[in-house]
Amino acid sequence: MKRVLSTLLAAIGILAVLAVAAVVYVTTFFDPEDLKPRLIEVVREQSGLELALEGPLTWSFYPRLGVGVEKADAWLPDQAVSEEASFVAFRRAEVSLAFAPLLRGEVAIDGMTLEGMRLNLERDETGRGNWETLMERLAERSEAAEEVLAPASATTGPVPDVQSGLRVALNIASVQVRDGEVSYRDLGADQELRLENLAVTGSNVNPRNAFPLRASFRLVRYDDLEWQAEELPPRLASDVTLEGRATLGLAERRYLLDGLSLTTASRLAAVEGEQKLNLQGSQLRLDALERRLHLEDGRLESTLRHPALGSAPLPLSMTFALEADLQEETARLRDLELSGEHGLRLSGNLNVSQLLEAPAYDGQVRLAPFSLRPWLDRFDSLPTTADAEALTDVALTSSLQGDLSRLELPGLTLILDGSTFTGRLAAGLDGHALDFDLQGDRLDLDAYLPSTPPADARASTGLPTIARAHAQEPGTLVPAEWLAELALRGELRLGLLGLGGLEFRDVDLALEGGDGRQRLSRFEAGFYEGSLAASGELDLTRDPIRWQLEPRIERVRADELLEALGDEKAPLRGRFSAQGELTSRGNTWPALKRHLDGRVESRIDDGAILDVNVSRELCTAVAALEGRETTRDWHPDTRFDEAGATFVIRDGTLNSDDLLVRIPGIELGGEGWLDLTSERFELLAAARIVDTADAACRVNPRLERLPFPVRCEGSLSGERSEWCRFDRAAFQSAIGEALRDELGSRAGEELERRLEGTLERLDERVGEGAGRELRDALRGLLN
């Protein structure tokens, strides 16, 4: 036993002496600078790169065996060496081997260090990168690369065969890349991306077990290749950090990163504050051979800042699982759930195709009920609504599909404050296209429009509809610039629509437009037991914009319509019909009124003027002129068979000279005008008894055409009770003409005696003093 131990110690001593002798020999008689020409030649043969080693080659021995290279540059084959910036360069590179494993016949890399690396990538105007030639050359020489160093090794001694050679135990204690920099210039896009301060660290790197890995860099983007000369600030500057535990499946080319953590802090030009992102995942799997990527339990936390997002940072959180096949250019997001403040919760899944060329996607999305108002308020887009609870209950579910320019929801179900819409909705992501086909149960648009003025404001404008128009005067009516660029196609069907205090039933609406023209192709609705239809066009190619509308109303209940427009009882009833053609220009309510032109024909069938009987008033007045009284029981209303008028509109003024109401035995006709700009109007009307089978009363045939005149004038904003009055002057003139024809040269005194009581009664009916004035007129006519 002692002999064996002595022999073993002697062997170890001999090996130690030989090792020391080898070190002394190598360091004394072998110069590492002799390897430079061979290294340059090998790099040129294998890659085509022209290598320049400006610094010394150094090596170390105990406790580790290492080699170091300083100040190296390499140029691409088509580059002018030393005249252009090198393709790749580094300040120092070092590889060291652990000494002890060498005694066991193993090669164990103890450390790898790369300092000051500089890599310059460039894509030309045709889209070809300067690195592509290098990659093609390396692919061609990959098989020969394994044997390239054999001749050089033979000069120092025999090459061990597979059985007797050293075993490589890849277990790198430390890998470090420090102060790296990568530049990517795209000449076609006139952009440059830079990775600055690149640092990568890893410890205990081996192909079998997971090891900790950390990388960090600063990503900078410039939108002008001359940013240095012009001293331009970067468009984007982002600090990026990546951490995790990596597993290298080198043989299968499958790589795992457990406990992924990717954080970024970015700054955008002209935006104050940082955009923060934090991506985490339980495991990231990359199959380089099949080009597949898989991320489990992904979670993305973000804090975004931008003027368009409001003054406060916007926090968002998203969980998901990702599967991507880069070879097929497909990706899938599963179990996607996006959440944010104010109850935002969006979930679904997404499938992406043509990932690298022209991404297209489809999937499902569900938006849980939430209030939209705080989000609109954040974006400074919250409208003033009559209903303070409007937009507080919004939810949707739908399938979705689209690409980078268009989003479509083909199976949409939308809940909006108790209203339900189903159908299809599509929009261009640039905001210049809108396409929809929707049907809904009900929609109260008044809840989403500004509230009507208070009661005193409505009273000051006279009519409720005019009050609503005044409330809209300060602003523009439509977003003209957006509509001018909008490609629009849409259909909407509603069971019930509320607008302007009015109700429209079974609404069918169709819109289409483009090239600066938007058209109302169809609007049809049930309207107060009648129907309403319209078509029109908005021409946004002209300045000011032009409006054209062709409305058609058929047999609408006039009393219900008037009561819906105002708070008072309707003054008449009947079936109202109208049709016309209207044009105007401008984008404010005053401008539309001022430039309104067109023609409207209207009529009311089977109607009545409520709470006044024109027949009674006229027949009583005529009977008084004949010296008798009427004993008939009169209905409280004035029933008429037909009422109609044609309105010709020029520059905002309505004119009509054929106002006509046909009452049994009486015709009520007139003419008048209304200036929509000043809101002043004038109406002259007169009632006459006609000889018909259903005459209101029997009178002297010569007095049948005696008019009962009324004059209405004033302003729509004035007191309604002062608008109309009995036109005594016209009535007296008409009676004078009638008496002259009837009495001829009869004595005036007898006539005055017979009319004395009648004139007193006329004073009571047509105004104080009217009888005296009429008597004086008669005396003048008959003397």
C-alpha cells in the first residue's frame, strides 16, 4: 500500500513539474501575436469579413487558462476598409478555461467577456440589409467551419481522435457583455434605431440546467437620418430590462425562459412623463428550429401618459397566453383580459395571420358593463347630455375581424343604457370609414343631446321648437372636416326613436357617402299615426357646405304632434300632410335659416280649430247686420273639411298667398310671410260665407261674400296673445262696399235707426268704438 501511495504521489509530482515546465516554455518561447495572421485568414475565408486586430493578443494560465483580444474591427466585403465605419467592432474580448478540469480531460469555459461591442446594421432603399450577404456566406460555409482550425492545430502537436480527445463540458461560470451598442439605419424609411449601453450577464451557463440571465439596454429612435448633424432629439427613448432563468436546448434548438420579467420606461417626443410597461410570464418557450413561440400566464402592466389620454397617467393591466408560429406567420392570444380604472374589463381571444407581412386578425371580444362617462371625461370628450345618467351602462359582445387599417364587429350585441342593438359595425382605424347595419329596440336621442332651456327661456322664444333651435346656435351642427373625408355606408332600424321630444316608430334609415358628399338615401318612420319619409344630401365639397332635403309627411295627427312639440293644448286637430324640397348652406343654425330656399305644399284633412267656432262668429255678425239674431246651437270647435297652403321660401323668408280653410258653408283664406332670421311675421286672413248645401247660416245672397278679416303680425319671441286682432278697418270697408251695392240712394237716417242696436252689439264683439266708426262710415256712404 505504501508503494502504491508513493507511486501515485510521484506521478502527481511529475505531472506538476511537466505542467510548470510547459507554462515556462509557452510563455518564454511562444508569442501569441503569431496567431493574428491565422485568425484574420480564417475569418476572411469563413465570412468574407475583413478583420483588423489593432490590440495585442494575450493569454493567462493559472488559475485559469485564457486568451484575450483587444481593439478588433471587421468590415463587410463591399466596404472600404478604414474609410467607412466598420460593420462590427469591440474594445476587448476574453475567453478563459478553468484549469482544474483540464487535468481530468475536460474543457470547462470559466468566463466569456465582450466589452465595447459596436454593430452597424443598415437597410438600403430597396429593403436589403447589409448583413444578408454575411448570413448567406456563413450558411454556405457552415459545414466546413468545423474543420477550419485543423491545419493550425497540427502545427503544435497531434490532434486527438474522438475517443482520446478532451471532452468539452459547457458550463460557463460567467458571461458578460458590457457597454455594447447596435445601430440600425433604414434608408427607405429615413429612420434610425439604436441600442445603447447594451449589457448582458449570465452565470453558470450550461445546456442542461436553468441559469439566471439579465440584459439591459437603451432603445432610441430617430425619424431623421441626419439627426446628429441637425442635433435633433429622439422620437423615442426607452430603457429596457429583461430578466429570467434561461435553459439552452442547444441540440434541439429549443430555449426556455422561466420567470420572464421585461420592463420598459419610455419617453416620447413632446410628451411629458414616462410610459411604463412591465411584462411578466411564467414561461417563455422558443423553438428556433420550427420557429415557434409560446408564452404562458402573460401579464402586462402599463402606465401611459399622453395629452390625448388626459392629464393623469392611464393605468392598464392585461393577462393573456400567447402562441406564435413565425414560419406560418400566425399568432394566437388566449384568455385575454384587459382591465383598467372605472370598471373597464375587456376579455376574449384573438387570432392573427400574415403576422410579418400584413397582419390580419379575428376572434371574440366581450366588454363587461361599465360607465363610459369617466372615460369620455378623461379624454375631454364628455358631451353635455340632458340625462345625467346617459352613457353609464355600456356593454357589448361580438366576434371581430380586421387588419391594421380596419376593424369589424360582424356579430355585435350592444347594450346602451337599456337599449339593445344587434348587427354589424365596421370602422377604419384612421377614422375615415364607417360601415354599419344595426337594428335596435329603442333609442332616446334626446337623453344624449344638450338639455332644453329652462321654462322662462322657452317662454321668451315663444315656440318650443324655436327654443331648441336657439340652444344650438353658438356651435356648428356637424363635424364638416371629418364628414368630408368619411366613406360612409350604414343602415339602422329601430322600433322606437325619440328626438326633439317627438317619437318615431319602426324607423328605417339608410346613409351612404364618400368623396365629400353624404347622402340620406332613405328615412322612413311611423309618425303620430301617420308616416314620415325623407331623403337628402350634404355637400361638403363646397364652402359653405350645402344641404338638400326632400321631406314627405302623410296623414299625421296634427294635435298629437303639436302637443308633443309644446306644453300647451293643441289649437287644432286633423290629419296633416306635407311634401317639399328644401336647400340651404352653412354649418350653424342661424346660417341655415338665413339661406333657406325651397317650396313646401301642406294640407290638413278632416280637421278642426279647437275652442273657437268661426261659423258662429261670422254668422252672428252677419245676422246682426241684417237686424236679427241667430238661435242655432253651435259646436265649440270649427270643423273643416280641408286646410292647405303652399309656402315658397327665399333667403329664409316663407311666403304664401293661397292659405285656405274650407269650413262647411265658409271659406277662410289669406296670405302672409315669416322671416326665419328676424322671426317677424304677418298674416292677413278673411272668412266668407259661401252658398253651399251645407252653409253655416242663411244670409242675404248679396252678403254671402262679406269678409270677416283678421290680421296677425309680430314676432315669434313676442307675447302670443297679442299676435292676432280683428281687422276693423278691413271689415268696415267691406261692409261699406256691400251697403252701397245693397241700398243705393235710400235714406241714411232710416238705415241708421235700424242698425243702432246692431252697432252697439258690434262694439262688444269687434272692439270698443267699432260701432261708432262703422256708423260714421255708413253715413258717409249713404248721404
